[in-house]
Amino acid sequence: MATNPSSAVPENWSIDDRCTNCDVARQLAPDLVREHAGRSELVRQPRDEAERGQLRAAAHACPTRSIRPGTGPLDPAGDPFPLALDADVLLLGHNSRLTAGANSYLCRRPTGWVMIDTPRYSEPLAARYAALGPVTDVLLTHRDHATHGREYADRLGARLWIHEGDLDAAPDADRVLRGTEPVEIAPGLVAHPFPGHTRGSVLFVAEQRYCFSGDSLYRSRTTGDVEVHEAVTWYSIEEQAASLGRSLGVLRFEWLLPGHGDRRRMPVEEAERRLRSLAERCRKLRPVPVDFTAVRW
């Protein structure tokens, strides 16, 4: 049991059984939360303010509100989001149950911000993002993350983007990406169609620096490498391998920023090397039944 030195009230943090194993808590508090029996569990109580801050972030991001301090309702004053990951990228937190608990981001562009996938929708959250400056576009990486796209686009006066392969998930999108060739949708902002996880999966890459990969690529803590979610590939693992093959020598980035799984910053050369290795591994994969318990977080 950990006690806040500024208070005599024990914190008694806990994670309840509503957890859906979306992984967000383990990303934000990796030394305090682990996966066990298909959900997140608390390893121990936080020892200092830095660790309490990690759990507060995890609690505010958790889509099922499963993480609690034990001292009463979660205090809005402790909400750290949007959380700066780099000079031009914010992690939005407040992950939504309706997008499978996916991460979402704001990326600063010369003409304003772009939102990549979305947090849960609420007017206070939308007002918070609007106060940062104009949001010009909401970019959906694929169908699983489309639920709140139209609400945010309308509230923020932004254009909503999706690929034709997943258009039925956002039929009222303002811009529709087509085919499999990369397209520059704004100066320095390139959409890389990446069918595999779904038919209409897309990577969005800003300034050859930030790669917002949706559920197509992620950094696995289990393997220590860049991986695909082969156990939850809804469309085609063979198409995923083809997408990786097309990306070699074309896809360049320093930051891998996925919807699910760990983020990672690395030199461009390392990213290219890891992608080549992943492409080789992915060519050998064959279709398997969808199995969430087999994801190598």
C-alpha cells in the first residue's frame, strides 16, 4: 500500500475486471501494470509522485474507467492530456470503448493541427482541442477507429478522411483515399494505403518523421521489435505482407505512433532495417483465426 506523502490517506490503486486488455495502461505505466490472464493487473502500488502520475495518466486514458485510486472519484485536475510526446505531437488519451480503446494523436502542421484517429467524444474534450488552434483534418487510419470521426470533424470544422476500402465505416467522409500508392494530402503529409489489418488501412506520415500507423504496425514489448498484429488481421495477412513490400525504400520515419501497442522513437536507418526484417517475416505468415489472446504486446 502506497501513501501520498502530502496526505495520510492510502491510495490503494486498483484495476477492476471491466478491463478489455487494450494495452493503454501498460504503455503509460509499464513498471506498474502488466498483462495477466487476458487483462491488465496492478503489479504494486506507486512509490513516488512520478509513478502516481503514470497511474493517473493510465486512469484518464482507460476506456473502461477500470483504474481507480481508491480515494474516491478520479480527480479531473490530475488529467495530463493532451500529453506532449514530441514538439509537434500530442497524445490525446481518453481512449474510447467504441474504437477498441485505440490511441489518438494531434500533429502540428503549418496550417494547424491534424487529428489522427479520435478519443472518445465529449464537448469538454472537443473544446480543449479547439482551444489549441485550428484543427484542419481528422485522419482515420481504418474502420475500427472511425466511430467518433464525424463528430470531431463537424465540431472542429475539419475535413474527415478515410480510405475507400473502409468507406462504409465513414460513408460521409469529406475526402476519400483510393488505391495503394502513397499520396501527399498536404505539403509534407503523406498517406500510405496499407491494406492488411483491414481493406482500407492507412499509415499517415508527417515530414518523414512521425508515422501514425493505426493497427498496421506497432512496437512489441514482447519481441522488442516492430511487428504486425497477425492474430487480429481482419482482412488479409497476405495483403499485409504486400503492403510491407511496397513500403520498403518509400516509408521513412523516426517515430512509430500506433493505435495499439507501444510507441517507439528510433533513427530512420533503424526503422528501415526493422521494416525490412518485418517484411521478410511477414511473407512467411499464413492466415490464422482471429485471437486477441495471441497478440504479442
